[in-house]
Amino acid sequence: GAGAGAGAETRASGMVGLHAQIGQLQAFVWLNTQGFEKIMKKYDKFMGFRHTPDAKAPAFEARLRHEAFKSERLDACLEKFKETRKAVGDGPGNHLEMKIISGTANKALAEEISARLGVPLSPAKVRRFNDGEVNIQLCDSVRGCNVYILQPTCPPVNDNLVELLLLVSAARRASAASVTAVMPYYGYARQDRKDRSRVPISAADVARMMEAMGVDRVVCVDLHCAQIQGFFGPRTPVDNLFAAPIAVTYFNMKDLVKPVIVSPDAGGVARAKLFMEGFTRLPNPPDVSLAVILKQRAEAGVVGTMHLVGSVEGCDCIIVDDMIDTAGTLTAAANELRNFGAKRVFAFATHGLFSGPAADRIENCVLEECVVANTVPLKAEVCAVTNHWVGIS
């Protein structure tokens, strides 16, 4: 009896070691893949091949997805881990503490987070029936584990939202110790108040649905309005993270001339001010000022008149917003800043939705670069239309 117990304990500790080794190998594969992609893109730029028929980056990226950096050691560890897990069984104390599960909305971001943490993604089958219904199955036991489900509710919003709710439900019904929903983009965030009669407060309704499914904590990035955190009850804390620090570091390498941080509307002044304060924390902070564009909409999605508060003449401007949807406000603001004498105009938004005519508008406006975070996967058609965008993570 004692020998059998010691053997089971040894197998359990071996499973933990294999789990850590798999995470390290996945991190190695991901980091080397990313590094090789950057090297090839810089080579294309240096040789003048970018956006020409001789560009080598697409071919090399295709090879990376199918051939390069495949690790036989990683595959062997995965197989051994599966065998050890079966031998250990489902007894108490034989489960790993942390599980990361990804939905289908932004698999690339989940893989990056997994690689940086050194924790392998837990497999989950997410399929759709012919009538559009979502069918979900978690392939790993999550009993007694802290489960983190990564799923932004970006377009298609309703499909991704239902998928997130069902993933939370599956983890909760599988006896997970806690379930944290990591939502880099919170869908329905713009419907956060009752601005006219007979309309729902959709952001609050989404929060109620998530609480009803049993989520314990929510992690978001740059919520459209901070008060959305209050739509969840006191037993469901919400962490609102910010992408501004990585954007400030990026723009600090641009040799900006008299930089001015511009808010495209009155509601984004606090966000622009925080972005400006980020420059003051740099080792040799530049002298940064703030400007605001006051806009009046003719109707939803259509900007009427715009007025500038502040001076931008001879300055490099950075327009800061939380998201880019159709890019109507952004491009109109950029053109207006150029009319007021701005030298160069950049834009930064955490969530790059790029709906409808956004790509064409960005390509045809005065923007030098449009920088977005990787909270939402970038559409292939956007990359085909414009090369003015830059992704950071």
C-alpha cells in the first residue's frame, strides 16, 4: 500500500514537471518563430522588397506555419504527458493549479500569452452545427483548477459572446475552483447608458449574463467606459488593464518633434491625459502637451463639425482613442489636425475593429501610422488595402 502510494505521488510530480517542460518548449518555439518573422520583414524592408512581387516575407511566414521550428521533443513531451495523466487518474491533488483555455475569437493572442507564461494551452473543441449552434467540449480535466478563458467578444460579437458564456458554463460544470474570463475586448461596451427612451443598457446585460454563468473574475483591456466595472456585482471583480504603456514606449522611439497628445472627442480627455502622463515616466521625458477635438455628430457614425482646443502647429500629433471602428472620426480628426498645421499625425487605439470602409479611409488620409494592440485579430482585407497600420503587443 505504501509503495503504491509513493508510486502515484511520483507519477503526479512527474506530470507537473512535464507540464512545466511543455510550457517552456512552447515558449521557445513561439519566441523563435516571432523573432524569425521580424528578421525576414526587416530584410525585405532593407532590400526594398516590401509590397513588391519579390517580397519574401509571405513565403517565409507560410513555411513557419507548416515546417520551421517544429520540435520533436515538444511532441514527445505532449504524448508522455497524456500517458502520465491517464496513469495518475482523477484523484484529489492530482490536478494542476492553472488552466488556460482559448476560444476561437483570438487564438494568436492566447498562444502568445501561453508562451510568455510558459503554461501550455488546455485543448478545447469548439465546433458549430449546420444551424449555427456552438458545441463545446473541454478536453482536459479542470476539477479543482483555476481556469482562465481568453475570448474577446469582437465581431462577430454575438457568436463570440455565446461561445464565451458556454466556455464558462462548461468549466463551472466541470468543477473548476475558479473561472476568470479574460476579455481583451468587451463587446456592447458602447451601450453603457440609457440615452433615449425604450433602449436597453446592453453593457450591463452582458455583465449579468456572465455572472449568471458563474464567472468569478473578469479581465478587460481599455474598457470604453470605466463605469462598466460597476455593472458587475461586488463578488465579481473586474480588472481594467491599459495598453498605453507599450504604445508610449513605441512612440518614444519615433523622434517626435514637440509631441501633442490629441483626444478625438471630449469623452476621451481622461484617456489622452493618462497617455500623456506615460511620457513623463520615461528616463528622458519629452515636453508633451495636450489638445482636444470637439465634434458634433450629424447621426450615429457620421461626424458633423469639428473644433480644436489647443495648438498643434509644427508639432507631431498622436490621436489616442480606445477603438477604431469605421475610422470616420479618426480620419476626419487627422485631416483637421493637418489643416491646423500639424507636422506629422499618428494614431493609437487599443482595439482595431476596422469595420466597413475603415481601411480605405486610413489609406487615403494624412495618417503616418495607425498603431493598434493585438486585443482583436486584424482582418486580412485590412492588410490588403492599407500598410499604414502597426500592431504592438
